[in-house]
Amino acid sequence: MASSAPAVSHGLNFRQLLQPAVIVGALGYFVDIYDLILFSLVRVPSLTELGFVDEARTSNGLLLLNLQMIGMLVGGVIFGVLGDRIGRVTVLFGSILLYSVANIANGFVHSIEAYELWRFIAGVGLAGELGGSITLVSEVLPKESRAYGTTIVATVGVFGAVVGGLVADLVNWRTAFFIGGGLGLALLALRLGVAESGMFRQMKGEVAVTRGNFLALFTNWKRFQKYLRCILIGLPSWFVIGVLVTLAPEFAKALGVQGEVKTAARAVAFAYLGLTVGDLASGWLSQRLGSRKKIVRAFLLLTLAASAAYLLVRGESVAVFYGLIFALGLGVGYWAVFVTVGAEQFGTNIRATVATTVPNFVRGALVPITLAFTWGKTWLAGLMGAAPGIPIPANATLGSAALIGAVCITIALWALHGLEETHGKDLDYFESP
């Protein structure tokens, strides 16, 4: 009897996964990630064409990345609230239309001011895709198999960065933006076949239920703590992508890598290839082992080990450098489980709000992370006796990254410890005001 149960369960799961919400959600997140990571891929060539080099290129690159992330903070709240009020599917339409138009506009910029404006608008649009898709998939699949569904969405989605890395290597940076915007517009047609969540339709009939109340997350201390912990467990992921991978050319120079790393495009491709494998493994393992928390903890420790190796290995070949970047991506491959945990922690009436804002607040956290990294470089350079105005010493850059990374991972482990295990949790309930 025991041996036959898994076979029945897996067959049921497979059939349940073959539905429009999962397939279209995965393709939507694929385009979303392509567009989300695109600036990191074309940062160097685009800013060089606009007349920025060396430290000016790095500082303006971080500014543009931060503006995109601030846009995602704003968009996360807007699309999250709308997802609970007007529907998960409707919000997905608005999100993809906005970021597609913004990315096409990015291909036409000729000034840093226009670049800043359209990266911010693109960030607002990009905010709605992941949370809406994860919420929808979590609600249309049974609890026994929903982690498989969210894993498919996340795994196919992050592979968009791998494709983006290849595209950025082959075409002009402006063309890369046009391709991203065009893919998004093409995806709108596929959205027409996706039905709304049954849980949401049922909730709309409950006139006494308040939907999409973002402030409700802050009016109850226990609820706020849970929400904050959901955000904090994701911090290491964007420290790795936003600092260690995006600034791969600078780190390669500081580490004395034997070979040329001109842009971050190939580094991003290797990181997201690792993230794709990690997402698939973490989601599958969390379902098989019946625990979200154990898997997230294991991947956080893997991230710690990979970050230490990346920052300590000196004078290695480009191949080894990219291998370490793949390991970094593998470590932060708990993203699939991370976004699933956020969706599973809260009731139907604020689930889209949480599932959309949590990953975007993590992305937005890149702003203080990069500011702390920049401050740390200057502080450590001063301790090393470097005079103001001269290039930052390599050890100061590496030391600052090590310090900020250690803090992010420590905070994530602490936050994870206080969260409830949500594997197999029934999601058909409402949060009280």
C-alpha cells in the first residue's frame, strides 16, 4: 500500500500541472526576468555609449539599478493591492503591458535622464508579474502539488535571464531592449486563455471581507512580524545578483582574474543558469521532504559558502570565475520556495498583496544594500590609508562585499527561524482586519 501511494500522487500532480495558469505564468515570468535583468546585462555598453566610463559608469549604473528597484517597490504595492481587489489575471495584463512599453522606450534613450525615467517606469510594471502568477498558481492547484506549480513558474522564469545573457552578447543593447518589449506584448495574447482563481471569485461574493488592505499588514504585530520575516529571508538573493554578479567586471579586476570580463552579460547568464537549477532542485526537494524551511536554510548556507569562495579565490582563470558565479546562482536558487512561502503565509484577501510586495521589497532592498556596499568600500579604503580621490583598493571592494553579504545571510537565517512551516497548508481562508 505504501509503495503505491506516491505513484498515484505523482500522476495526479502531473495532470493538474498541465493547465493555462501554470504554463502562461511560467512564460510570463520568463519575459519578466529577461526584462528585469536586462539592464544588468547591458549596463556597460549602454552607459559607455552615453559617455560614461570607469567610476562614473559604475555609480550611474548603480543609480539606474536602484531607480528600477524603487519602481518595483512602488509597483509591488500598487499591483499587489489591485490583485486582491480586481483580480489576479487583470493585474497581470496591466503589469506586462507597462513594462513592455517601458523597455521599448529604453531602446530609444539618448540621455541619462531619459534612461532614469524609463528604468523607473519599467520597474513599476515588472513588479506585478511574479506575485500575480504565484498567487494564481497557488490558488488553482491543490495543496498537495502547488509547490511543483510554483517551481515550474520560477524555474522557467529565471531561465529568461540565461536567454537574456545570450541575446545581450549577440545584439546591440538597444535591440536587446526592443526584443524584451516585443516578447512582452506578444505574451498578452496568451493571457486571454487564463481563468481567474476560484478562491478569488468566491471571495468577491463575501461583501464583509476587506480585500487588498496593505495597511492591515502593519496593524497587527504578529502579522507584521510574519510579513517582515518573509521579506528578510530573500535579502541574500539580491545581494548576490545585484552586487556580486552585476558588478562582475569590477570584481574580476579586484580578484586578478586571468582573462577579460568586459561586461556582466555572461556572468548574469551563468548566475541564472545556476539559479534555474537551484529553483528546480529547491522546489522539488521542498515538496518531497515536506518542508519549506529546511530547504531554504540549506540553500542559505550554500549561498554563504559560494560567496566566501567567490571573494577569496584570487588569480584564477575566467572559467573558474564563471564556475563560482554559477555556484552563487545555485545558492540563491531557493527563490522558488521563497515566493511560495510568502503566498502561503497569509489569507486569500491579502495574498496577492503579500506575494507581490514581498519579492519586490526584497528587490527594493538592493538600494540600501548597494549604498552600504559603496559606503563600506570608502570606509575600508580609509582604514587602509588610501587617500581621498584615488581609486578604491581591491581589498576594500572585496572586504565591503564580504561584510554586507555576511549581514544579509545572518538576517535571513534569523528571519527564517521565526516563520511557520507552510508545506501542505490549506489556503482557503481570510485574514481578519
